[in-house]
Amino acid sequence: MELSKEQAERYQRHLPLHEIGIEGQKKMGNAKVCVIGAGGLGSPAAMYLAAAGVGTIGIADADQVELSNLQRQILHGMEDIGIPKVRSAKETLQRLNPDTVVHTYPVFVDEDNILELIGPYDFVIDAADNFHTKFLINDACVMAGKPFVHAGVIRFQGQLMTYVPGQGPCYRCIFKQPPQKGAVPSAKEAGILGVVCGVIGSLQAMEAVKYILGAGDLLTGKLLTYDALGARFRTIHLPERTQDCGACGKH
Ligand SMILES: [Zn+2]
């Protein structure tokens, strides 16, 4: 694929970057990223990926847009209330960049459909809002040999880590299993500032872009945490892969 005149203008600010240039922009155009969740994290992640020229974005979410989503889920607007989030997401992404092909999956991601869902994609973004789905994404990506970036947000805090097959621990190595129901409050119960979703979802898009370009350092073997009130980022070096991990271990 060559860049058209319009694309050369659209991506003009990428072209002077040594890590991108015309070759990197073509890599983005050929890349396929699957975003699981069209909410607080999925919104900035998908929007920056579309804006950057990622050629194919898949977006999965079973929910409809509600008024209480709009404080953080910037893919959606007032006129979208009541319609499927994936429909609203596709409209927003195509308004941003008509070059991006958007595939929508208005389904609740579960054990039966996840491998088929992620199959065609190069990179997966865990933008799910519950632990069950986060562990499911991890286990499916480990099984399918797909890289993915995990993220979680609550109140004024966020975290993310990246898994690449063969490099460092998976999410289950570190977090073992979903917490008991009710042991950890949800964002609905505990609250979440929309800006925190914006910061962490944007960092997820950054991990995807670096993976696509093969540039820079990914958060493999590292957990990046963000304390918004304290204005602090921390990088925690994670232990090695666990030999008896239920996902990436020997069995
Ligand atoms: Zn593991």
C-alpha cells in the first residue's frame, strides 16, 4: 500500500518521526487491533488508534449507551443514548478516519466466542470493566499466542501491563484469579474520574502503536500504575512467569 495524497497530509505529523515515517504509517494501515469494551478505556484507545491510521479496528461490547456513560465514554454522545455502543463507536471512529475499517461485535464476550473474536487481530486491548472478562481475555490471548494490553481503573487510579507471548508474565501469573464477588468494589460502586480512563486508555493505544511499529519499550514484565491525585506514575518490575500459572504455565 502506498500513501495517497490525502493520507500523506492526514499523517503529516507522523512522517518526520523516525520511528514511524512512511514505512511505519504503512504498518499502521495494515494493522488489526481488537478492542474489547467500548467504554471508558475503549473510547480513548479506539479513537487514538483510528486517528493514528490503524487500518482495522474490531470493537466488542454488548451494552447500550446510557446517560451515566457520557462522563467518561467519549466515543458516545447524547444522540446515542439507547443505541448499541458498538454502533455509536463505529460512527465516531469513521467520522475521525474513514480509512479505518471498523468491525463491530455487539456480543457479551465469553468462553464460547472469544477465540473466534480475537483470531483475525494482531493485538488485543483489554478495555473490559470486570475481572471475569479480564481473566478470560488473558487466558484466550495466551492460548492463541496474541499480545494484549491489560488495564484497570478505579477512583483516581489506574494500571496497565502488556503481555507478549514468550516475554514476561501474563496477567494470571501476577493476579492469580478473579477476586471473590464483592471483595473489590466496581467503578459503579467506588466511582471513577473520566480523565483517569482517558489517561490509561490512551496509554493502552500507545502500547498497541509501539507493538505495531516495533519501536520503543513495551510494558512487558512491568506494571505501570497511575495515581492521579498524587500526580505520580510508578513502574513496578514484575516477577518472572510463574511455572504453574493456570494460563501460561506448563500445563
Ligand atoms: Zn501466566
